Amino acid sequence: MTTPTPTADASALPAHDVTDLGLTAEGVRRIDWAEREMPVLRLIRERFERERPLEGIRIGACLHVTTETANLMRTLKAGGADVVLAASNPLSTKDDVAAALVAEYGIATFARRGEDRDTYYSHLNAVADTHPLITMDDGCDLVSLLHSERPGQIAEVLAGTEETTTGVIRLKAMAADGALGFPVVAVNEAQTKHLFDNRYGTGQSTVDGILRATNILLAGRNVVIAGYGWVGRGIASRMAGMGAHVAIIEVDPVRALEALMDGYQVKTAADAAPWGELFVTATGNVNVFRREHFAAMQDGAIMANSGHFDAELDLKALREMAEGHVREARENVQEFDLGGKRVNLIAEGRLVNLGAAEGHPAAVMDMSFANQALCAEYVAKHHAELEAKVYVVPEAIDAEVARLKLAALGVTLDAMTPEQLAYVSSWQHGT
Ligand SMILES: NC(=O)c1ccc[n+]([C@@H]2O[C@H](COP(=O)([O-])OP(=O)(O)OC[C@H]3O[C@@H](n4cnc5c(N)ncnc54)[C@H](O)[C@@H]3O)[C@@H](O)[C@H]2O)c1
């Protein structure tokens, strides 16, 4: 465990515990690069600078410390907020970004890549010590900490926002138990978040991770994708676009039918195992591929997961079957010798788009974080009208994010004529 480092000149820099302030210049360069891909957040930042809707509000954020998050933090600060940031995952912290946040952008930051559990929680506590009025979570850790260890602070919090599926599930469980102490807006539920983030962001970055790790040719390859939700659809369309033969595994009949009519084969895991050459899981479920499937796979088969932690492949069974015959075939690729046959695993079965590539591109995070910024503004304004439950993102915010993104891309959309508006609003017109 480390303790927060006292700064050389405490009056010049905000409170922090980061790995190396010497990385600031590199962090600034990379934050600037991401910023070019985040026009919606830029437009919001410019408005926030003029209107200062978050003046005097302390925001405690627990998010992945990445270049995109840095641009969100800058936006909140431009709106007048006093922002304090800790990492939501010890492995996703970019140390150069953490340094730049502190030394260039004046944002209190507590994050070191690879920090141990105690340090992680000391950082979360450092955020909680500042008594945030708004919480901003990615996985509900800050909200959980306040509720479990600092119940006395709950009444101070006006509201929170939550970025991800897992966090929303935890919050809904808390609300159902009557345990949630303040309103939280589920940013993940915004259409301009999950439709684009899960489908286009994860779709592209999953292919990116697989290619970086293996450098295989996708054209002509048999690719099996488990799960045809937003993530699976995104991966499937990108794989097919690069010439792969795609088969989908599903348990939901509607999704399976959709996959079929989108032009893919639909197979069971048992039928897909000997057919596939590359397997990608995106179900949110556990042990989708198991012992019997590994046993049936071809020599040289490759597996990757882009769904739920590292639980979608039965790695325990895979290790047992290899009886210790495991080697690094390439960086990020483990080869398991199953007695005369080799199967390969990318990024240890963890999320391949984060483990072997750089996660979602900034242009996608632009919309997720635009929702975060606008939801922070919304709860700052409307907290008195909200109850201690989980709220969906207001439709007007979703539409505003889409409108700003289209404007930034130079696209104008049509508007209904007065005649059309009257027609669709009336019940008197029949056939
Ligand atoms: N890698 C990333 O960066 C990233 C980003 C977003 C979401 N995710 C994760 O990806 C997963 C999928 O997300 P989504 O938005 O597509 O969810 P979703 O619920 O829309 O889709 C999941 C699909 O998997 C199917 N499924 C469930 N169990 C199955 C099984 N045993 N075999 C075959 N299919 C099965 C379901 O029927 C469903 O259609 C989630 O765990 C989510 O947290 C990862």
C-alpha cells in the first residue's frame, strides 16, 4: 500500500497520488489526441465555460483513468465543478494521463496503474474524504463505499451517475432492498451510450485486440460468436465485413432468428466447436465454452472473450486438460497443448478489447461521456425533485447527444413539415 505523496509545492498542485508527474507531457499529448475525436464533449465544454452549471459542486469520480476520462474531467471543471478522481480499475489507469490531470489540468487524482487492493481503497477513500455532492461511478464502487462504510455522508450527496451495466445491476439491487440513499442516473441505459458503445466501440476494439494479438487473416476464416446482443452484433458485422464466415451461438430464439436473417449461420456450441477456427464470447454468461467444446476444437483454434470478466470460457477445465503444457505462443497469446492438439487463448480470457487493444475509441466515448456531463448538469439542477432510486437518462439528453454528434459530423437531418407533424399527431386521419 502507498500513501498519497505530498506534492513538492502543495499550493501549486491539487491533492494527488500518481506514479510519476514526469509523464505529464506525454499525457497531455495523448489527451489532446483523444480530444480531437470528442467533438460533442468539446461543444459541451464550451457551453459549460460560459454558463458554469456546476459552480460550487464537488464531484467525486471513480472512472477508468484514460485519455477520454481526462477530457470528461476537463469538461466538468469547465462547468465550475471541483472534481476529484480515483481509478475504477487498477489495471486500466494510464499513468501519463493521471500525471497530466494533476500537473496540467489541476484535477485532484488518485490513481496508479497496478495499485494493490489497499491502495485502490485508500484512493477511493481519498475521494470520499472530500465529501462529494455528486458521485460518478463506473461499477458502483464509490456508491458502495459511501453506503457500507460512510453512511453518515449519504445525506450530503445530491445524486450520482453510473456508467456501466454491472454498476446499474448493483444499484438496482440496492434500490430494491431500500438501501440506496440518493438518486442515481444510469448513463449506461442511454441509447447514445449502449447502442454505440457496445456495438461499434466493442465491435471494433474486439477485432482490433484479436488482430494485434495474433495478426491472423480474417478473410475466409470460420468465426464463431457466442451471444447476439449489442456486443455480439457489432463483432459479427465487423468480422463479416472483413470476409470471415460467421456463425452465431444464441439461447434466445428472437436473437437467433435475427442473426439468421442478418445472414449468419446459427449453430449450437457443440456443432460450432469442430467448425470454428476463431471463437469469441460476448454473452455476459459463464462457461459458454467448456471441456467438451475444447476437446472437439480443431488444432490451432483461437479463443477470445469480450463479454463478462474472464468467466465466459471455462479456463479451469482448459488448464486441467493441458496438464501444465501451456506456453506463450506470442505476446498476449497462450497456447494450451491438449495432447496432440493446440488451442490458443488471447489475453488470458479477460476482455480482449482492453487486454490486447486500447478499449473503445475516443469517438465512441465522446457520446458516453457527453451523457455523463449532461447528466451531472441535470442532477445538479433537478436533485430536489428526484427520489433515492435508479433513473434512466432523460430522453431530451439522449436526443441532445445525438443531435450534437450529428452536428459535429456535419450532418443535417430532416424535419417534418407542418402537414406531416399534424398528420402523425392526429387520431382523426384514417385510411
Ligand atoms: N468488452 C467490452 O468493452 C464490453 C463493452 C460493453 C459490454 N460488455 C459486456 O458484453 C456482454 C454482452 O453485452 P451486450 O450488451 O451484448 O448484452 P446483451 O444482453 O444484449 O446480449 C447478450 C446475449 O447473449 C446471449 N446469451 C446468454 N447466454 C448465452 C449462452 N450460454 N450461449 C449463447 N448466448 C447466450 C443472450 O441471449 C443475449 O442475446 C456483457 O457481459 C457486457 O457487460 C463488454
